[in-house]
Amino acid sequence: MPADGVKRTAQDTATVAFVSSEDGKLYYVLNDDAADVFASGSTMALTKGEDNTLTLTGLADSAAVVVRYAAEDGLETAAKCRP
């Protein structure tokens, strides 16, 4: 993820931008350390080598947000979660 890849774009919206080395699926969860990221139901498609941007909406007004995420490639190989 680039150093400037996380941006608060409004009081209730943020973006997380990154480039994936594989096509696949991103799983994510907000503000929940105990949640199973893969069971969260929050996903987005990843395209290899392209800018991928996750847009988070409905956030509390300017409050800090912790995004935990993990990825799975097209062969369903899962990568570890990251805070």
C-alpha cells in the first residue's frame, strides 16, 4: 500500500488504495479485532497490477477507523490479515 494510500475524503468517507500482485478478492472488516475477516461479508474484487480502491462510507464523523483486511487469489489461496 502506498504511503498516501489511505485518505479521509469526507467526515463519513475514506478510501484505501493499493496495487495487488494477483487477481482475486479483498475481504475487510472495520473496528472489530475479533471478527473473522473472511466471514465478514465485506468484499471487493482485486485486479492484478491496477489501482484498486476500497471506498468506506457511513463512518462516524471524523472518528478513527481501523481496517483489517485479507486477500484471496483466484486459486482461493488466502493471505494473512493486516491491521
